[in-house]
Amino acid sequence: MESFVMNGGDGVYGYAKNSTYQKGVIDVAKKVINETIAENLDIGAFNSSKTIRIADLGCSVGPNTFTAVENIIEAVKSEYQSQIPEFHVFFNDHVSNDFNLLFTTLPQDKQYLAAGIPGSFYGRIFPEASLHFVHSSASLHWLSRVPKEVKDKNSPAWNKGKVIYAYSGDEVIRAYKAQHEKDMENFLQARALEVAYGGLMMLTFPFNPNGSHPSERLANLAFGLIGTCLNDLVKKGIVSEEKVNSFNLPLYLMSPQEVEAAVERNGCFSIVKMEILPHVTGNNNGNGSFDQILAGMTRASTEGLIKQHFGEDILDELFDLYRKKVIEILIPSMAKSVDHGHLFVALKRKS
């Protein structure tokens, strides 16, 4: 598995300062998380445990993860009439995640014991039947790796000149879909072993509506603009065409039908809730224009991959171009398109 992490540190391009949209998704998911826990929490199944264990998968550097786990803890506490248990929270992300920043910014008044769990959530990372709640937000659209076929110039799925699958041919789309299916199989197999019977898994991620082409999704357009900008740098002689042709983003937006199919194939969970969350606008606390906000958010999430492949010298020029493309291409597209937002899916571990 490959490692894809958000920008660490508390600098201007860090994820901590460029993830208010993701914070908005967590905020709008709070109501449906409360409902899910109120309707499905099996206190009897957890009676033998004096500690409720919660994992946030793809936690990044904070502060969003702290909000998410606090929402879950408050919802769980409201369901206990007495003898409220202790809470142990596990913050999980890739080994190269900035855990130092995460733990230095832990809330002083936190209601839980905290631990860091490094490793890809596409494999086993917890002991058997040890978790009562699993949460993940804005993470499951990241694949474990780029499909090898799309980087092979001798393959019909070679994704020449593009960095995502949405605007490519059917062979490329099928390669990404196949990688997603493998990853979801591994994700659900690992969680089936780690989540206790009656435990809940609450997942939120950008998605592709059933029956729609991925090119219709504004999120794919936003990431696809990186490829447009890289090709502009090729024309300027700043990067080579070969370098661009061998660069792809490990991103895939699954549909509700694909979620249902993956859960059915796994057989260990039941879907207890699935709904589209209300639309979120990333206002970055009022600081900056939309093009600046989106450029900052995109840079915070993809800079590591781009720097690894092209070096860091192109970053400033690339994302200045990106900001201009947002104004020229993305914003006009927003006026005539519907942003389908994020999908919330709650799964319960079968006994």
C-alpha cells in the first residue's frame, strides 16, 4: 500500500488551516450521527466492557477529528442512564501523518484517553472485536494506490495526459473501479474482525450519484484541474510530458450502489442508514475568496503527492495557475451544476 497524507504542520499550506470545508461536513453529519446512535446503540452488547473504544480512520492532523469524536461521545453519553463508561479514542492515519501536531493540539478538556494508531485502514490495525465505534470522514475516496494499468503506456488503460479517471476512457474508469472494489473488500474485511458485535461504523465521503458519469461530479472537476495546470507547465517547458503522463491521483468516488454491493459481498455488516448530507460551503471562516480557499484546500491534500513526483520547485506556480483555473472553469461550471455533496453511511456489525 502507498502512503498519502495531508500536509502537516501549522503553516499556511497545512491541512489544519485548509480544511474548513471538511469541518463543515463533520458539522452537518452531527445530526444524522446522533440519530444513528440513538436508533442503533446496543448498550447491552457493550455491558461487559467498562471502556467504549472509538476509532477515527484517516484522522489527519486535527482539529476536525477532535470535533468528530466529541460528537460521537456526546451522543453515546446521552443514551446511558447511569454508569457512563470511560472512552478510549484511537486516532488513525498513515505512518507519515503529522501525529506530533495532532497530539500537541489535543483539547485540554477532552473527555477521553487518546492513542495514535499508524497504518493504512485498508489493512488490519486493531485487535479482534476491540472497537465499538468507527468513524471516517472525507477519507474513503482515497485509494490504497493508483491502479498500475493507468501508468503503463502499453496498457489500454494508460491515462495519458490526465491525473484522474473521470475524463478518461472506459478502460481507465474500469481500472479505477476495480482498484476501489479491492480496497473496499480489504477495508470491510479488516473492520469485520476489529468491530465488536453490535458495533457501529459511520462513514462520510464524497460520492458519485447512481447512474451518473464521474465527469458530472464537481469534485472530480476540481481535482482534474491539477492535470490541466500540469499540461500548461509542459507547454512552458517547466515539466516534461513524460512526467505528467506517469502521474495520477489515487482518488475514486463510489456510488451508493457500489457501497451496497461491497457491504453485501462482505456479509458482516448491515446498512442501518444511508443518506445524502446537506450541502456544505467552505467559507474558511470568512478569510479569502473561493478560488483562494479551494486552491489552499487542494494544495493541502495533494502537495505531498505532487512534490514526490515533480519536486517542490513547481508548487507555487502550479497552484497559482490552479487558482486562476478555478475562476475560469470551475466557478462557471458550479452555476449550471448541482454539487451532490457527501454521502453518510452507517453500518452495524452483525452478530
